[in-house]
Amino acid sequence: MQFLSFLALLGIAYLLWRLTDQIPDIVFRLSEIQRDTAELLRLSKAKANDADAPAADSED
């Protein structure tokens, strides 16, 4: 039973090691997603503001 517990502990340690090895890539990808989402939100708000504003050229 102790041997199986030791193997389980080694397996968990290995998986944690692999996970921590990937953290910089995960953080970079999340920051890229956040940047893209913020840009899409900004563009959609700008389009909404343009649609709400009256056209200045229509007075001619």
C-alpha cells in the first residue's frame, strides 16, 4: 500500500511539474485573449456611439 501511495505521489509531482512548466505560455495566451476582448469591446462601443450620434453632413 505504501508503494502505491508513493507512485501516486510521484505521479502528482510529475503532473504539477508539467503544469508549472506551461504556466508562462498559459499566462501569455490569456493576456492575448484579454487584449483581443478589450479591443472588440472598445470597437463595439465606438460603433454604438457612432450610430447614436446624429450625422453632421445631413444638414446640407
